[in-house]
Amino acid sequence: MPTAASNFERPVAAPSHMTRPSTPARTLNNSIQTKRPRTASHPSTQLLDNHAPAAGKPAALIVFLENIGHIHGVNLPHWAMTAIDWLTEEYAKTLLRRLGAYRRYHRVLILEDADATAPNLTGALVEVSATHTVDQLLLVHGQERCLLGYKGQELVDAAAFDQLLARYVEDSSLLDLRMVYGVNCYGASLASTWLALGAQAVNGSHAVNWLPEPSLSLFLRKWLNGAPFSEAVTSSAHRASAIGRLLWRDQSDGSEHPNIAGSRQIVYGRRDVTVTSPTDKARTARITPVRKVSETAHRQRASSGQIPTSD
């Protein structure tokens, strides 16, 4: 990402009937555009073209970012939640800067705080896919088949995903998704949804994820330097779990501590997708109706591979 002098691009507003009157989405006309860095280090030698996949379409990164300040099972005062929310979100943006996301992507769009809503996310996926191949980072909390947006009150749930999928079934050119990396709890419950929406590679934990960091920084370091998605996910998860075991020891019967077991990551889809891989629209066009999303994703996993991490 760029130097400290840069700011972040804000999302294009969703249609007015989809937004909350009390917190209207910011538009490109009333927000600061992303600026390219004045200076930047040279791209990794592994990445001959740091913006475009092999097919020539530029790559974009959409970051869905809302921490809330919540820690699972801990009742914190409001001031502590506010502090955690701010610190963790600023830390995530600093990681993107330091690890080179702005040098790897032609466009970076961050949906943060009041912008972290279902209409903004689905709208951004459609808008950016029109001109770019899209990667996603889901840096939010989660529930079963649900992402928690602004203040934990804005939900990206089955209703939002099914509406988007219905549009995608009608027109497979609507989305051009490549990878979806998430640290959200129960991320595996959304894997079938992302695959049905055309994503080539997805990860997710099957329960509460206690290891969002250092998993995120380790993943980004690998991914942005050209490692295949499965390698970046499994390597980061393995190292994060090793650190987690210093705090949560294996149980007396030899089984993993529940916090380690719940944080285990699973990779769905193509193992070899990289930051320079083109998408395959011929594959994503073959999607069945909305009511068969789970069946579609199951067949995709069976054919393309589903890999639990080897921690």
C-alpha cells in the first residue's frame, strides 16, 4: 500500500432504496480518492506485472473492514470496544500499506465502519467487477452464513447473498471474482456461496476463529509475493496455530484445544490461484438456480479440491 500521505478510496453509493436513511453511503463525489504512492519499492521479481492478471484485466482488492471491538465471550465496556475497533482497523490498513497491496493492485477499495453494509458490499462487487478482476479480504466478525458489518448491526446474510446470486445466475458477467480470504468466524459456512458466485479460491474456519492475527499478516506476506492461495492460507494457519498452542495447550486426551480446533482453516476451490492468475469465466458461467447453491458448491469442491490445513 502507499506511503502515509495516501488516503483510501471510498465506495460508490448503493441505490437509495437499499441504504439506511440514517447512515447514507458516501459517494465518490464527497469522499477522498485513493492516491498512488509518490514512491514505491519495485515489485517482487516473482510478479512480472504487478497490477494485471495474465489475461490483461487489471486486478482490484475489496476490503470489508469492521472490527466492532468485540471479543468472543468477553463483556467489554463501550470505551474498550471503541478503542479495540479503531486500533485493529488502523492496524489492518497499515498491514496493507507495509506489505505492498497498493503495488500489487490497480485499485483498492475499503468498505469501513458506516460503509460496511450489505448494499455497499454487493454493489462494490458488481461495480468493480465490470472493469477489474476482484480479490476480497473479509476482515470482520461472522456467524453462520453471515458477515457482521457496521457496529454488528448491519448484516450481510443469506438474503443479501441470494439476491446477488439470482442476478449472477441471469448474467454471469456480473461478477469477476478470484479469491476470497476471510478471518471471520464460521467462514467455511459461506464457502459454498462464494464458489457459486464464481470465486476460484476461498478459505474459512468452521467455528470461532481465535487466530485472525497473525494469520492475516502471514497470509498477505505470502499472497502478495506470488504464493498460491492454498500455500498462503495453510502456511499462515499452521504458524498461527503454533503460536496459539503456547496459550491453549492440547487437552489431556491429546485432542486440540477447542480454540485451536475452531480456528482451523479450510481451503475450497483451486489450490494454485495466485495474485497474477486470470479468472475463468467459462467455469463460473455454469451455475444452477439459487435453490441449488449448496449442491452446486458441493460438486465444485468435489471436482476442484477442498483442503483442510495440516495443523
